[in-house]
Amino acid sequence: MTTSTRGRVPVASASEERETGWHRPSAMLERLESPVATYYLLLGASALLVSIGLVMVLSASSVQSYQQSGSSYTTFLGQLRFCLLGLVAAAVVSRVPLSFWRWASPWLFLGTIGLQALVFSPLGVSVLGNRNWIELGGQRLQPSEFGKLALVLFGATVLVKKRRSLGRFFHALVPLVLPAGVVLIGLVLLGHDLGTGLVLLAILGGMLFAAGVPARLFVFSGVAVGALATALVVTSGNRMSRVSDWLGGCNDVTQCFQTVHGKYALADGGWWGVGLGASREKWQWLPEAHNDFIFAIIGEELGLPGTLIVIGLFAVIAFACYRLVLRTEDFFVRVATGGIMVWILVQAIINIGSVIGLLPVIGVPLPLVSSGGSALVATMIALGLLISFARNEPGAREALAARPSLVRRSLAVLARRGDDS
């Protein structure tokens, strides 16, 4: 320590501050061990992904929006409206007590099944061969996106009640797998949306794994799911052509237009990108540039750093979910967190894998980033639920309550500056 004059409080030197502050690796690890680390990791990563998504939707959709409506901001303003709606919904959900979700989960699940059934009514709308939307008052809604959230809550509630009987086959199969697999996932697949069906199956598997279901049930389920997926691919000419193009290397533009132009976009971006807003592929070359293939536009405009930042933020969410699963003492929270983690990560893996050619083009949006109101709102609500779980981690609520609010901290800083002047 260095002392300036007699009677004053000793002041740490700059070198000592570096040793005891963020520059010391152990200090970073201590921060991660804080009870509120999960809360802030989820909040920060989610906010950054949504912000990146809004910027990239504006860039990727500007040309198509101008051609269709005469304004480059039409798609972006729609996405911004849904983002604000999702933000309000997530804030409300993060404050709802867990007992409410346990009570409401069966009714939410039945409600989403009813909405999913409406896609086969006159309200249903087909998009690119998938009948998975309903249109109300000129606004389209994709019920299966909210079905993911309902499946997480319903599955967690059922598995909590059956916790002591999960080793028996029918105790895991009848109350959860049959309603979720046959009814909800069956309705989604009946509408020819294989991508969403696979994500729902992954959510179901993730929750069963988090609940500790014996491995022999996974072997049986894996064989059944593999046989079903194979049958769905073989019986559909469109899906079969996508798989054939993927296995064949997809080098012919006429055979796999989207995948080839997605690779063109990534190649044009190179290491550092062509610059924000300067994409060439969005000029009617790459279909679904602001939706399923927005990751290609990120790579083209922001280069390798931009794509790695997006992947890194998903990794942060995965780490936060894993940390929450390990630290929570509530079985419902553990199972629901596992389901949401699998939902977001599997969907991101499918989307990015389709863009870079590691997987066939299945057609699912990149969570929090791609354009799509239903997907954005549903995912933000799920993250609001995770933030609620993180707030109830051991010691987190007390630590958050002890921290002064943002307004109080700002007023304190202003008051301190006023005293100095």
C-alpha cells in the first residue's frame, strides 16, 4: 500500500489493483461462483443475441422488404414489435411464482394442442409446403413454437409427479411420451414440419434425461424415432431430395440453391466480412436470408468474428443452463431447464449445420436471431422462465435484493459528482 499524507486512508497502487481486480484469473472464477452469475449470464447473452438479431434482420431483409412494400424497414419493424412484446412477456414470466406453472401446465398443453389442431381448419395457412400456421386478423401465428414451451412445462410437471416411478416403462411412457409424441408432435408432423417435430422430440428426450430415466428407455425410443424419421424422409420427395443433395456434396446450384448460396455468402465474407449492410447474397440470391439462412448473412457481413460471437453467446446460455441444473434444489426447475437448454441448442445446431452444409436443409430458425414473431416471443418467454429459475438459486434472491437498483446507483453517481464539483 502507498500513503499520500498522514491521516488519510491508504490507497492501493495501480499494480496492486491489477493483482486484486478483474486482471487476476482467480477473480473471474470467483465472479462465476457468485449466486447471481447464472442470472446475469442468461440476461446478458439473451440481450446480446436479440440485439444482434434485430440488426441482422434489418440488414438481411432490407432489399426484399423494399421490393415488396416500398420500405426497407417493413420486416424489421414487425420483428421489433414482436421483440417488444416478447420483452414484456419475459419480464412478467420472470416474476411469476413456480407454483403457478405447475398448476397451469396441463391447461397450457391442452391449449397449444387445440391451437395446433386449428392449422387444419380454414384458419390454417400453408407456407412452402408446411401447414403449421394459423391466421387471425391478418396476423400469422405458429402454434408449434408455443407448443415447445407448453411441452417443457407439462413434461416437468408430469416427471415431478412420477419421479419415484420413472424406472418402470409405462410410468414414463403413458403420462408424458404418449400425449407429447402422439398428439402434439403427431399434429406437427401431419402438417409436414419435420424440423419443428425433431426439435420437439429433442426437448422430450432432454427432459427425460434430466429426470434420470433409465438408459434402456432411450435405446428403445432412439430406435423408434430413427425409424419414424427415416419413414418420413423416404415418403416425401422434397425431404428425400434435400438429403440426397446433402449426401452428394451439394455442388450443383440448380439442385440445392439455398445451401450453395449460403456457402457463397460465407466465402464472400472471409475472415473479416464485407461490412454491415454490404451483403451481396441478400439481393435476391439467397432465399430466406432474414430467416433460416440469416447465419450466412452474419458470416458474409461480419466475417468469422461475427459467427463466432453468435456461437459463443449460445455457448454462454448452455453454460448458464448447465450451471442452473447443477445448483438448483428443485426437481421441476432441473427438468424444465434441461428441456429449454436442449430446445435452444438443438435448434441452433440444426440451423447452423444446415447453413454450413454439415446437415441437410431442414428449415428451423436460429433462436433469438432469425426473423419470425412466434419463434422470437416463445423463446424470449422461455428465457424469462430461466431467469426466474436463476433468481431462485440458493443465495441469488438475497444477493439481488441486497444490490441497489439501477436508478439508485445512477443517482448515487450523480450525487458524488455534484459533491466533487
